[in-house]
Amino acid sequence: MREVRIDPVSLNRLARLLDAERAGRLNNNVALARRILDGRVVWNVNATASGGGVAEMLTTLLAYSRGAGVDARWLVLDGNPRFFRITKRLHNFLHGSPGDGGSLGEAERAEYESVLAGNLDNMLSLVRAGDIVLLHDPQAAGMADGLRAAGAHVVWRCHIGRDTPTELTDAGWDFLRPYVSRAEATVFSREAYGPRWLDRRRSRIIPPSLDPFSTKNVMLPPADVDATLRYAGLVDRPAEQGSLAFGRRDGSTGTVRAHGNLVVAGDVVPRDGRVVLQVSRWDRLKDMAGVLTAFATNLSRLPSDTHLCLAGPDVLGVSDDPEGAEVLFECVDLWKALPIQARQRVHLMSLPMDDVDENAHLVNALQRHATVVVQKSLVEGFGLTVTEPMWKNRPVVATAVGGIQDQIVDAESGLMLADPSDLGGFTDLIAGVLDDDDLAQRLGDAAGKRVRDQFLGDRHLIQYVELFSELLP
Ligand code: UDP
């Protein structure tokens, strides 16, 4: 197991964004947390230190927790390719998708348990009786029993889920049941996500939150957005050499390299083109392919200066996401089969992952550059890729699935598509925003306000304090 270093960040930074009453409530709760934790460590365990929404949130919340004097720590578990294939299958099952078509039987259980037994050994040398351990997602669930036996308070937090159970979700939950039922409490992002057999009295709902100061969300002036996208070779003529400075989350400076061109299918986006953007992992449930098809087959309904950008991580060689490259190549093949007029307007982008901050800075610039941001997920646990552009006052068009329904108030702080298979309807919603600047402005402004009111870290941290007060009366 690997411990991720977290540099403390003062809560004042967040408190400055809040009105006096909200800041006061946050400070009171943090003082309460210090009192009830009384020197106990709050351990967080997940499968990856970078990439994806969970890593994103842990980075922020643990930094604030440490800044507030709580000993919060983060461990990333060790796995092998077989283990990650099984946990990805579990992830897909819980979303109701067959994934790679494999099953979750006794052989898979044996592999899962054996990898986690090794991780548990490691943890038992670190965790003391009375500590709190937050196990995140299916990858870490199997350690609940061993940690409780050692006297820790174990919470399992699940960041994924699906509104309506299916045979596959049931099969996924059957696999997890012996582990999850050993946790003292569980946390889900939405009420509907818990399995049928869950003991609701020991379960809490805590939706995710966004950090306004992270590299991905921090304010960028338009000139920096332009320069960044040109350096990366995403928009306009690529810069030929050199590098461009940007601020990292921890206050240090990083650089965007002159990448030439990160567009893996299509040309560089013209400078005066308006951008419709989806940022996602290359995962079938994010339906990048559906966005591409909707845009390309309904091109005549869209203003002629609009370009579609589909941006995801550079997946080649990434071990904990075996499906990523496959999904990216499927999209490239779809792109190749488009008529030339559509190919000129669609751009697939692969953002470097070797420097997570550089990747985040590029996402920030792309989201700020976009005229409309879309998220056409078929299933979505929460969808930070919706919260992020909302915070940046972008109008968002998204499917009404999972946690997206809690984020967007339809027709007020974004537009929602009820039926994810309605490609024409999806394009019409996008065209409606592109054709109406007032609507775009109104949706974007309301989106920013909604994130400020509901999805910042203070609400999230306070909900954790409430949970800890129940565990440590
Ligand atoms: N993301 C990123 N680079 C990429 C693609 C995605 O940094 O190339 C980020 C995205 O900005 C968001 C997170 O990964 O912060 C994805 O979180 P979300 O909740 O939307 O979905 P998940 O990937 O957890 O299913």
C-alpha cells in the first residue's frame, strides 16, 4: 500500500468564499470534530491517487481536514491486473452493465480476497483501535471485517450506483454483501443507490463536492485559457516550442508543455469555433460514442461554427482501466466513418495523465472555453464533470440520470434530457442553447449559484462530522 502525502490547507481559504453564517457553522463543526476525534486518525483507502472523481475529492477534503487539525490520511491499495479486472467488472455490474462479459464467481472472490488480505496486513500495522477507516468503493470493501476485528470504526463509502436495480446490480451486490454488511456504517451519494438488503438505519447520504481552488477549478483569465489551449495544440495553431506556466493546487507552479497536438482524431479546433464539450473517462457508460453520433448525424440542426470536442485521459498503458483504450478506439473508428463535413467538426482529445496537474489545468481551460458542456452519461453516480462546468458558469446539457438529477434543476440551472437514447432531442437542447445567448447566460449563472449553495466542501465536511458524532458518541 502507498500513503499519499497530503499537505494541509487552511480552512480559511474555503471560509472566505462563504457568508458569515455558513463560515461560522463550518468552524463550529470542525471544532466539534477535533473534540470527538480526540487524536484518532481518519484513514481513507481507495484504489488510485489520481484520475477520477474520488481521487479528486480526497485530495481536497483531506487537505482541508489536515489544515483544520484532524489527522486525516490516505492509503492507496495494491492490486494486480486480475484484481482490477474483477473490480472493474463489479463497477460495471453495479451500474447495470455487463462490462467485459465475465462473471463474479468463486474464482473471482478468491482473487479479490487474496489481494485485499495482503493490503489488510499492511493496514493492521498502521491502524489503531478506535481509529476511523473510510473504505471507498468496491475495491476496498473486502477489508471491513479485518479492520473491525482490530477495533477500528469502519465506514464503507460507495461513490457509484444506479437508480433502478437490475439482475446485474443484484449480482454485483451479492458479491459485495459479505463485506459491506461488516461495515459499521455506509455512505451513498443518493438514496436509490443502496442495495435492497441494506440496513438503512446505518446508512447516510452524502453527495460529493467541488474545490473551487483546485488546479481544475481555479479562476483563469480568458487570455490564459487561450494560451493554454494553443500550447496544448487543442485550439488554434499549436505553439511550436516552449512551455507555459500555470498555478498548481498547492500554490506551486507547473507548466503546460508545447504538446503540438493532443487531438487524436480530427484537426485542431479553429480559434473562432464555438465548442460543445464532453470531458469523461473513456468508459461506455459516459457514452462519448453517443455524443459523437448525435452531433454528427444532426449536424444540419447546429450552427455552422460549432465544433464537438470529446476529451478524456490518455489511456494507453493505464493499468487500472483496461477498457479505456478500447472505448477510445471505438470512438476513433466512428469518427473515421463520418462524412468529411462532420469529421471537420468533431475532435477527439487525449489529455496527458503523466502530470495530473497539467491534465487538470487543460480540463479547466477546456471547460472555460466551451460554449456548452454536455454530459450524456447512460448511468452516473454523481458526475463531477457536471459540477465543474456549472461552477464555471457554463450552460450544461446532460441526461437525467443518477446524481446529475440532484445537481441540475431542469430548465433553471441546466437542461436535462429524459431519455438518453433520444439523440435528436439531445441535439435540439444543445442547439437551443447555442441559438439563444440569453438562455445560455441565465443557465450558466444559475448553475454557478447552485454549486456555491449546495456542492462546496463545507457541506461535505459537516456531513462527515455528523457521521463521526454518531460513530463516536
Ligand atoms: N477528468 C480529468 N481528466 C480527464 C477526464 C476526466 O481530470 O481527461 C476528471 C474530471 O474533470 C472529473 C473526474 O475526472 O473531475 C471524473 O469524475 P466524475 O464524477 O465525473 O466521473 P467518474 O470518472 O468518477 O465516473
